[in-house]
Amino acid sequence: MGPRQEHFRMLALYNQWANARLYAAAAQMAPEALAENRGAFFGSLLGTLNHLLVTDRGWMARLEGESPRMRLDEVLHHDFADLRAARLVQDQKLVEYVHGLSEDRLAARLDYATSSGAPQSQPLHHVLAHLFNHQTHHRGQAHHLVGLALGRDKTPVLDLLAYQRSAATAAAEVRQGTARPSDDGPPGRPLEVGPSGPGLAATRVQAADVGGEMLADKEVPEPDSLGG
């Protein structure tokens, strides 16, 4: 596996993991709190999460050779359960797409049109870097809104380091034969992490694809919420 393949596979799995954690926390909020305009760029938490789904679908269409027009503030799902289900499907689709890319394809150019119809051409790895950076940008806004609603103690850690350390620990346990098999989800399903709190929290690994291996249920240490 080449360095770009490894890098973007990790980002796709991290993106899936972080979204799963964020949605699990948001599911604790009442529907009116999800829809309340809190002054975010897309108003509410529901609006912010819908924006990410809209743009991810748009970019996936471009990656597949289409260039759809889209309204960035469109609300695809007013019901949170429907939005969550659509997010799961979209993240899995992105994981599978990225895992199918070769180094040559990542270096090749992608020709597409913007939402206003302007033609563009960029290396595919630049487009993917934008996609994941855009996710992180607005997921940070959504994370803040969850924190305002639920409090810091119920707001999940989303650090990339948390994912990397958990995945590395779980992969080592698979190699050593100490991990317990799990069929809780499809290949590529993210690490599922429990609530964080003061001191040493625990990370619950349901299933994740690291180096082509399915990981198992396991409790592993998690870094602190400030990125340590």
C-alpha cells in the first residue's frame, strides 16, 4: 500500500468514527434542541449536520463523474433518525470508495463542475483532502453545539489521536490473537467510543478496518480531550 492510500484510508475511517461518536451524542438531545437556531453558520445542529450530508453527497457524485447543482443550506432530513441513517450509509460509501483507490488514481486529476457550473480540474488527492478538511471544520461547529446542549462531560472526544491510538492498540491485539471477534458491523465500521469523563476514559472498539483487518470489541485507553 502506498503512502497516499494509507493516509486517505485512515482519514476515511477516522471520519466515519468521529461522525458516529458525534451522532451518538446528538441523539441524546430533544428534537427542538436539535433544530434550535444557535447562531452557527448553518443555524442549528440539525442544519449543520444536514449541510455536511449535502456536500458529501455532492462530492461523492463528482468523484463518480457527475457534477450536480446543490443548495448548501438544504435540509435533506428534518427527522434526526433519518439523518443519522443517511449519514451511516454515506460514510460507509466513502470508506469503500477510498479503499478502492490506487496511488495512480489518487495522483490523477478529477474534472468536475462547481455547484454554480464553473469547470474545475484538480488532483484527486487534493479533492479528498478538501472533503475531509471540510468535514472536520463543520463537525467542530456541530461538536460545539452538542457541548452547549449537553455539557462538556457528555460531549465526545473527537481527536484524530484518539482514533489513531485506539486503532493501533486494537490492531496489535488482533495480531497477537488477544482480541475477541465481533460481527457487529460491516468491514470498515468505525471504532465506537463510550462517553468520556475525568481521568482515564475507555474506548470501545466494535469493528474497524486497519491494515485490512477486522478489529474486535476491546476496551483501550483514550487520550485526554485536549489532544494529548
